[in-house]
Amino acid sequence: MAGEVIGVLCSGRGTNLQSIIDAVASGQIKAPIGVVITDKPGVMALERAGKAGIPAVCIDRKQYGSREEFDRALLGELKKYGVTLVCLAGFMRLLTAGFIRAYEGRILNIHPALLPSFKGAHAHRDVLAYGAKVSGCTIHFVVEDMDAGPIILQAAVPVMEGDDEDSLGARVLVEEHKLYPRAIELFLAGRLTIDGRCVRISE
Ligand code: GRF
């Protein structure tokens, strides 16, 4: 699609947002970020957007009674800024079916583990508790089931003796910051095709 516009949704510190901002600046990602939206006030992601001159909007989750109402507000903002590709970057909310339908095949997420293992909000803790020797990160299309959509790219890192959530998280994050811009680049180049559970990447 010509004239793509990216919307990034975050809930916190926004280091993945920063990697996307930097990749737009370097020309790796060939579409602008139209808006950054958070569901919490005062988070670092808003500051990062402000510094980069990108419109930053907080839709405070506390102001909304239901997920449906929240998602309607979210959709309204995304449409207002002409967003065609939604990138979840540490966005700690599940999206409703209505939202996902509105951006079918156009919502990406990053998860800090090798899906389908270790879904959910505490991936590093769960990896360590399970005793896995390898972890990593996954970029996938978003479907209604949490962390279950077709996988676009993955990168692996070793789990080291003595790792805690912080040290493992930091090792995974280095890969996240390379992988997300690459996945967005592939999406924008029209090289991703969803084929059932699989994502085909064309030359
Ligand atoms: C990342 O580890 C991402 O994989 C997960 O949430 C974390 C967000 O970190 N979904 P940041 O806000 O991008 O720094």
C-alpha cells in the first residue's frame, strides 16, 4: 500500500519505539510514524515521541469503563492520524475483536520470548523458572488470541548460568531493537504474505 503511516502503541519506557524512530530516521523504515499512543500518562514513550517531533497521545485506560470503549477511542485516534500499520511495542493491553478486524493483517507485536513458548506478560521470569537454555524474541501478526498470531521473525539468545530477569531481558532487548525495524521494513516492502499459520517472506 502506498502512503503507509505507522502508529506505535506503548505502555512504558518505549525502547522499541525508539528503535523504530531511529530506523525511520536512518531510512531503513520507509514510512513515517503518524502518532504514538500510550494507555498510561507520564510514561517515557510519550517523551521519546515528543523529542522526535511525533504527535503523542495518551488515552488513559482508567477513563474507560470497558475494553470496547477504550478500543473505540484508540481507533478514533489512529484514523485521525491516518494510520495504516499498527505496531504494538510494549503495549500491555489485549485488543478487542472489533479493533483487530478494523486493522486485519496490519497489526504487529513484539514478544520477548520464542513463541509459542512463554506467552504472557512475564516471559523472562517464566523462561528462567522453566529452566530453558535458549530464549529470544518474536515479531508476529496480532490475532485475537494473545501472542498467537503468525510469526514473522524470531531471534534467539542463550540463557546464561546465573541470569536473572534483568540480565536475560537486556540480552533479549538487544535483539528486539534489530528485529522490529526489520519486520516493519519487510511489511512495508510488501514482502510478507500470511499463509494460514505461516508468514511467507518473498525475495
Ligand atoms: C519488550 O520486551 C517487548 O518485547 C515487550 O514489552 C517490552 C517493552 O519494552 N512486549 P520497551 O517499552 O519497548 O522498552
